[in-house]
Amino acid sequence: MMTPCDPWRPVILHAMTTDCPLPAPDQIRDALRVVIDPEVGVNIVDLGLIYDVQVSAEMIAIDLTMTSPACPLSDLVLADAGAALAAAWPEGPPVSIKLVWNPPWQPAMMSEQARKALGW
């Protein structure tokens, strides 16, 4: 049986209750900037952890990775991402956040801001 913390199972976070305008993928990414990777201290968007954002009336689907498959705090990052989106669009469509590993994360995926913050 899969548990909510199973990294291979998408996390469904809330359900749409009204006909609110749908957010654009860039708005989703902006909302996720409040989610800080607790080990690195940089937001998950600038770290390059958000691989894909798809928005439809049926669902907001996000592919997210971690800097390492051994990340001990992936559940926290997933929960924080879900909470950030639920706060930004409480009446929006359901949110599915899928933890993915391909392609493997690399430092080159970070934004210039993240590199500067980390002194790279």
C-alpha cells in the first residue's frame, strides 16, 4: 500500500470549488518561490527543482525534483509547496505534485540568483 509520503505517488492537495480564473504557469512558479529548500536556504524555483508546471481546469500538475534522491526532507518540501499553492489559490483546481528524478538535478539548473546566493 502506498502512503502519502511515498515519493512515487503524486500528492493531491485540494479541490476546486468555484470557477476562479486559472493561474498561469509563471504565477505558479512565483507562488512556489516562498518554498525554501531547508538544507540549502534557497527557494525551490531558483534552485531549479521545478521541472514542469501544467495548468488546466481539472488540475495543476507539477513535476518537482530534489537535489539528491537521498534528500531526507523531501516530504517537508512537498508539503510546503502544496501549502504555498493552496494559500495562493484556495479555490483553484486540485494540485498534483509529482516527485521525479529524470533528468537528475545538476547545479547548472540553478538560476543566476541562486548561484550568487550560494557564492558560486
